[in-house]
Amino acid sequence: MNTTANYHPPPSSQPPFSDSDLDSDSDSENFQVGSDLSNSIFKTYLEFSSSSSSSSSITAVDLSKIQSFLTSSSSGALSCLICLERIRPSDPTWSCSSLCFALFHLLCIQSWARQSSDLSAARAAARLPITAETAAKQATWNCPKCRSSYSKSEIPRCYLCFCGKLRDPPSDNPWILPHSCGEICNRPLPNNCGHFCLLLCHPGPCPSCPKSVKARCFCGSVEDFRRCGFKNFSCNKLCKKRLDCNKHNCSEICHPGTCPPCRARETYRCRCGKKEEEKDCCDRDYRCENECKKLLNCGKHVCERGCHGGDCGECPLQGNRTCPCGKRIYEGLPCDGVAPVCGATCNKLLNCGFHRCPERCHKGSCVETCRTMVKKACRCGGLKKEVPCYQDLSCERKCLRMRDCGRHACKRRCCDGDCPPCSEVCDKRLRCKNHKCPAPCHRGACAPCPIMVTISCACGETHFEVPCGTEMDHKPPKCRKLCKIAPLCRHASTSKPHRCHYGACPPCRAPCEEEYPCGHKCNLRCHGPRPPPNPEFTLKPKKKKSNHQTECTPGTPCPPCPELVWRPCVGEHFGAERMMVCSNTTRFSCDNLCGNLLPCGNHYCTKTCHPLETQPSSSGHQKRSESCEVCNLPCQKVRMPKCSHPCSLPCHPGECLPCKVLVKRSCHCGAMVHAFECIHYNNLSEKDQVAARSCGGPCHRKLPNCTHLCPEICHVDKCPAPDKCSKKVTVRCKCQTLKKEWICQDVQAAYRDTGNDPKDIPKNQFGLGLLPCNSDCKSKVQEVESALQLRKPKVLEKKEPENEKHGPKRRKRRDRIQEGKQVSRFQEFVASVKRLLLFIIIGAALIAVTYYSYKGLLQLSDWMNEVELQRARRRRSRF
């Protein structure tokens, strides 16, 4: 964990602080000394950097490591990562000069380096084919924090200052940084600029060179004065350098390093010239996928090479040629002739490198896998066997040797003795007691915990780092910044600022001067609300819910007002005031009549003066905790709009409530009754009332001249056109033999023609007798009468036997059951045969079950006897 702190020069004037800050000035002497040391160390560097044209943010980043060390040193937070003990100013130390620049006790780092180098030498001697002396000379050790590698000759042997010039630097001078010589560092600055560090002897890396030099940008087009440590810069313009193609210029923004390949798109030919493609300029030299196929010099063969440039060369088949195995040479063969095989053994060396091809001279490649049987041993030497030459031999034995860690076995199958490093995680608890070792399993002590814990003030501006495991021994640093918590009392704009702190802010000491509701002011010290306090300093918050107070502490109310004022009586009558203390809320009454307007707003109270607490509401009326006399008169106001229902409320202020009485009104046809609210129905116009009373369905009123209903929608007044009913009516003759369908208005006209009024005709005889009877009607009447005469005796004959039976229902049911139970002899014979077959089947099943169960018991006993014999034989063979 890295911390970044900005360096701020001390201001010329400090703001005024509160009394609590002045009391703690004696505790911050170490901080003031640290501030003075930083001023003296950075003085020369800041003089050069202020004269340069670079920004101050670069300076702050360069000095962050040194500023963090100074903060840790001033608060006593320097600890050794190896022993986790505090580093005192008088302790001999050593600091890493590679990456982390961490500080260690000299004795701790010497012991650590010797153990690490000895362990490294032992591993090298066990794995590599070198002697123990050579391994000891080449052994290295690593920094406990950044793991940077050092040789054995770099083990520190004496106590030097940070810059390495002075041996055993003094520790009793309070104006010199501990473990420092107090002189100019003078170490070569990074990037090999040729300049030297101008700071006083300091910890951490040297900052970038502050000197100003004349430098060019990456593309070389702009020249400017820059700090030497940051002289490489970009002008943010086009590079315009000539690219490798010597044809185009770079189109990128000014950049470091070489320019990218040219990406200009053009059409180019391949090497053989057969194909054209559009490609980037950097890929202009390419080969197509086609073969050359140009005719060679012999005039008989073509070039079999891929796309290429230049001449194809001579025909490879011209001149002296040999047989495939190379033992016989043929001279004078034409290039289109085939070289014959010699018939001898091929004898070419196979891929294995030990055996030769046993085949006869042949064309093409030899066998890829050598199948000669040889005697091989596995890697661990535990198995020897004859196998084909191409086949590897390995056994299934697991290696039981211990690995370098000394805790786990190798367990690799057929191991050759060079066991690999242990792949398990160490997982031992480190000395910080907060983390476990994440490194692979190893011998010796684990590396120190590399995590650094940041301890900061409440605002986080001032902080320092300590090794993990030592954070419980340190207190938060003293911060010179102002507290960021704004006061909540009324003196926030005039209160004195105080420094950053943990816990609650100091109380305000200004007078309250808060105005009472009566207009007077409080003269006590401020007792207003306090802001929520900062949490108390802790490094490891508990898993339980934190008790940190997130809400502000409410202030105590001001005491009652002690001023003397004139108070009226409870009825607020003129001339009845008395002198009383402002905070005294005792009320008194006089002998006058009340005279206040009653809640109804129409009458006045006739009681004597009594206590009233009036509070104006949003509606303009007055709410009283104790009412005057109650007005029991009924409400006599006229409602608007007018209705016949009186107001049900007693006498009251304001308008009466809308009349909610339900008024029943039937529809025009009388089929439905509507219920309306009085206020709603009375607010409607006469036309809307007529529309509201309509049910919206058919009229349901009977027409006066016929038996049909009115076909119109529910309407007012009489039904229109009762003589023009278009419904169909069945018209019959007097004997009701003939019938026809007429329209209702024609039936009414027929009745009028005969001198009858349709209203007088009964409903069941409407349309009867309007058709004249004919001859068919008379014959049909005779047939009907004869049929009726024939039916009468049949009905009597059927009824007589029914009347003869006067017995009860149970007897009849019993007779029916007996009739059903009469069965023939054949059915009785079939039932008896079925019973006999059922008995035979059940008997056969019982016999079979008995037989097979007995046979199974015999087999089970034989099997148990054999088992006993086998056990006896085993016992005899053991003894």
C-alpha cells in the first residue's frame, strides 16, 4: 500500500485556533520538528524547482516518499518488517536501495540475508550439477518487502547513512534527520542525466532532476526548456517523420520510440507478378498462394517453387543422379528420365538416431517409427523391459522423496530423482498474526508480511504507513488541518476553527442570545445542538454493529424567560391586564361577560369570563380548548339549490352540507325505479332530468288496442301510433282448424270493420273467428269426435286392473324379487361346475408351493454345508 502526500510550504500566517487547540500545542513538538526538518531537507530542491517552468504537482509526487518517511518518523511509526519492533533513532539500520526503500534493523537484515543465501545455495547444490562452494558464491538473497535480489557480497556489514557516505551517523542531534549525515545527498539522479541529488541525506528514492535544460520533443520539431527529469515530452502535433518505406510520413501524434508501420493503402503486385491486391504499404512485399510454374532452362519441367522473385534457377534433375539410397550413381540420364532403384539395403539413419532402415532401396521417406526391439529402463530405474525403440518406458511407482520444503512428498509417477519444487501453498501464520504466507511451501522462516497499514488522522490528510502487525502500537498522527465538521449551533459563522481530531468537537463557548417567542434573548452560554462526532480512532472495526453516533446531539432548550410583562385575562378583556413574569403561564379571569362569538358563528356567549385558548387555523375559524356555551338551535339556513329537505345539523357556521337524501323517481315506462341524490337531481335541468329518468330499454307499456308492448325506447307521455303495430298475430277460424298470420294493424282494422273495438277483445281470443270455416273444418270435427269415443273404453279397461290391486308397495317389490330368483336347471349345473374347478385349482396351488419350498430348504442346507467346509479348509491352510 503506497501513500501519496503533497508537500505544502508553511504559510506566513496561521488562522486563529480554539482554546482546545492551544492546550494541545505542547503535544505537537515532534510534529513541528518534523516540519522544520522537511523545510531544511527540501530547501535546495525547491529553489531549483520554483525557478523551472514545470508544475508543482510533479514536485509533490517526487517528494511523496520522503514526506511519508518524515511523517512516520515524527510520530514514532517506523517499524522493522522482520522483527516488527519500533526503529528508534539510535538503532543501526539498513534501507533497500532497489524499489521499496524500506528501513530495517541492521542485525535483522544481516540474519535474514545469511539465512536466505544459505537456503538458496542448498537448493542450487541439490538441483544443479555444481559444487557446494560454487553454489555458495552464486547464492542470492531478497529484500523482505519488494523481493529485489541481492548477491551474497551485498550483505550489509556496517551502519551507514542514507546516502552511504558516513559510517555510524549521529543520533543525538534533533535538527538532523535520524540515520542521516545531514549533508547533501549527492547521489546520481535516475535516468543517468549526469546531475546529482541536491537534497540533504534522505530516505527513499531521489526525486527527478530539478534543473532546467533545453530539450526537443519526441518528433524533434519543438524545442523547449524543461526539467531535466521530465525532458522527454510530446508537442501534441503530427510526427511527420519519414517512415521505413521512404515514401510516406508518420501521421501519429508526437510519440516516443519508433514510428508504427506505414498503413497507406495502395495496389501492389506479388513477387511473381501474377496477382494484384490492395494492401498496406508495410505489406507491399508479399507472396501469393500460387506456384511459379515457369518453364525451366531444360524446357521440359516447370518451376515447382512458390511465388518468388528473380530467376527460377537450373533444373534440379540435370547432371549426375543417384538411386534413392545414394549408393549407385547414374551418369548421362536425361532430366525427364527416372533413376532406377539399386536393389541394395537402404541403410539410411532413422529418426531415432541409433538404427538404420532395413528396407531395400526405395523411393520416398523411410519409416517414421523405429520398431527395433531394445532393452530400456524407466526414468526412476525400477523397471527394465524390451520395447520398440520409438516407445518410451515409464512405471507406475510414486516417488516418496521429500521435496525442498521438507513437508510434502513428491508423489510423481516414475520420477527421475529431480523432484520439482513444492506446488502447495505455505499458508503458515505470519508474524503479523493477521495474514498467512501466500508463497509456495518452503523451508525456513516465512518472508515478512509485505502489507503496509496506513494510519491517518480523522480527515485523512495526514497519514503514515506502518508494517502490518505493528498498527496497534501507534497513535494517529497530529494533523495541522482544520476540522471539516461545521458547527450546528447559531454561532457557526463566528466560532473559532479548531484542528482535525477524533471524537466530538469542543463545545461552543459563545453566549446563546437566542430569541424567545416573546421577543427576549437568552443570556446563558451556548447550549444549542452539537454535530455528530467523528468515530473514535480504531484500526480493526468490530464485526458487530458500530455504536458510532451518526446523528447530532440535540441542544438543551433555553430556560423560561425571566422578563416582566403585562398579561391580559383569559377572556382578553380591555382594562383587566396584570404585571407577570414572561415565562409564567398562569391565567386569570375577570368579572366581565365572555362576549365571544360562538362556534356556530351566529350567536354570542353569555357566560362570565372563562379561559379560552384561541389559535387561528388555515380556514379562518378559531379552535378553542374550552368552548363557550353550546348553541342548541336547529339550523335555519336555506339550502342552495332549494330542496324540501331541512338541514339535519344543529346551528353551525358556514354553508350547509349538500343534501344527500335519496329521491326515488320511476322511469317513464314504469319498468325501473331510479334513486338520485337530492343535490344531484335538483342541479339538473328539466331536459337532463327527463334523460336521467329514462331506463334506456324498450318501453314495456302495453299498447291500448292490442296485446303487444310498445316497441319504442322508454319515453315520456303516451306511446306514439298505437294503431300501427307491425307485430304478427295468428288468426284462426271459430273451430280453430284454419290459421293464418296477419299483421297486428290489419287484425285491428278487421275488428273495426266488423263493428268491434280491439280494446274489448280478450287477450286469449285476439284474432279468433276472423277466418270463415269451410268443409274441411266439419269433416275434421267428426273425426275428432269418433276418436274420442274410441279412446274412452280403452282408458277404462286400463284403469280397472290398476284399481284391483290395492296391496302395499313392499309386497309388490317382494313378488318381483321372487320372480327374478327363478333359475333354470342348466344354470344351476354350470354354477356347480365352476365351484368344483375353483377348489381343484386352489388345491393344486397349495401342493406346488409346499413341494418347491421343501426343495428350496434342502438346497439352502447343502449350500451352508459347503460354506462351512470351505471355512474349515481355510483355517487348516493358515495353520
